Amino acid sequence: MDHDQLKDLLPLEALGTLDGEEARAMAAHLAEGCDECEAELRAFREALAAMAISAAGAGPSDQIWRRLESRLPAGAGAASPSMQDRPAERTRDRAARIGVSRTWRVAAVAAAAAAIVLFVMTGNYANQISAIRADDSARIAALGRQARELAAELDDRNRDLAVLRGQIAVSGQLTQAVLAPDARMIRLAPLAPAPSAAGLVAVTPSQNHAVLQVAGLPTPPPGKEYELWWIGAKSGPVKAALFAPTAQGDATVASTLPPAGEQLLASAITLEPAGGVDKPTGAMYLKGAP
Ligand SMILES: [Zn+2]
């Protein structure tokens, strides 16, 4: 038997159903080292092994074979009734029948093996694709979470930056107010509630600036704020600014100017309800006269 004939028998070799002369010829051919037959035989065996794994209960190859054989066309290899009437042709007929049957078996096994390979590969690809998809969507979700966290962090930083910018701007105003030729300074002295506090108000009408700087004020309790007052000879206390100090007790605050034409008697800081009041109601923390 030559290479082509033996190649056709490889599916049967994979199933272990070759015998006699065919089995011996196959063994000899493979022993000679035919790479093509070797590779094809391996592919058939792997496909059968895969089917044995994927189909529960289908382990040994003879079981697989029975399944495949049951799918062979019922009439495959059967001779026509008329032939059986002629004994002279019976022997030749029988040989032909075996040949036809063998051809059918080979074709059916090859087709089944191809279908199995396709089935196993398709299953693997489907699994891989869905694994990749699951992996990707998990990664996308993680990136989304990270992006939201970064955005929140950026918001925090921007708020901090805005506060710092405001402080720098007010500090600049304080410097300008203090350095201006018409600057009027009011030193604020501490009172009983905060003996170590200190404050300074700089008023420069020429630059339309009034700036307060304080240190050592306690953090106001919830719902409370500090309020700065101008105390005039005619108008009495007039609301000037509302503020909350930093955790360190400092604050630099831009304020309204004292009422125009008013004789300023003093400036003071009291603790008031958040949002401020029109006339002082709470304890006085700092007070000073021009
Ligand atoms: Zn070969």
C-alpha cells in the first residue's frame, strides 16, 4: 500500500480499528517516518481526545467509534439483491462490498473528525473571546473608577488653589493698604475670650481698601462666624466683614470701608451667628481705636 492509500486509512488508525495487512502496512509506513501521515494522525487523535473530554461519558475510542458508526448511512456497502442471485459473482461482490463499506467508514470518520475539530476550535475561540470581553469590561470599569477619583481629587485641588489665590490677593491688598501714604492703621487688642489673639486693620481711602489681619483666634463653634465692625461717632457699630479663621487661627480679610464722613471711634470683632447680624450680639474678641 502506498502513502495515498494509507493516508485515507489514518482516521481508522486513530480509532485503532485497523487490523491485518492494513495495520501492518500502516505501522511500517509510519516507522519509515512519513511526516505528513504522522502529523495528520496526531491531529485525528487530538480531535478524538478532545471529543472524549468534551462529551461526558464518552471515554474509550471504541465508544466514540460506535457513535460514529451509528451515523453511517444504513445502506452503505450493501449490495443490490439482484447480485446475490448470482453465486459466481458473490466473492467479487463481497470484496467490493468491503471496499465500499471501508470507503464510507473512512469518509464518515474523516467528516466527523473535521466536525469535531471545528466544534472544539469554535468553542475555544468563543471562550477566549468572552474571556477577553469580560477582561476588557473589568479593565474599562476600573479605568472609569480611577478617572472619577482623579476628577474628584482635581476638584479638591482646584478649591484649595482658589482659596490660596484669594488669600494671596487679600495679602497683596493688605501690603498696598499698609504702604499707601494715607494709610490708617488700627491695632486690635485681645479681650477676655481670646487673650493671645491679635489684629490689625489697614484703611486706605485713596485706594478704596480696608483689610483686616488677625492671628490667634479660636476656631468658631458650628453655626458661628466672626464679624468685624466699624464703630462711628454717629452711626454706632456698622457691619464691615464676616470671616472664619484658618485652623491655625489666622485670617486676612478684605473689608468694606468705614462709612464716609463718619468719625471712626473704634473697630471691633465679635462672634456672631453664621451669615452675620446688623448689630453686634455676641462676645467681643478684639477691639482697637485709630
Ligand atoms: Zn505517508
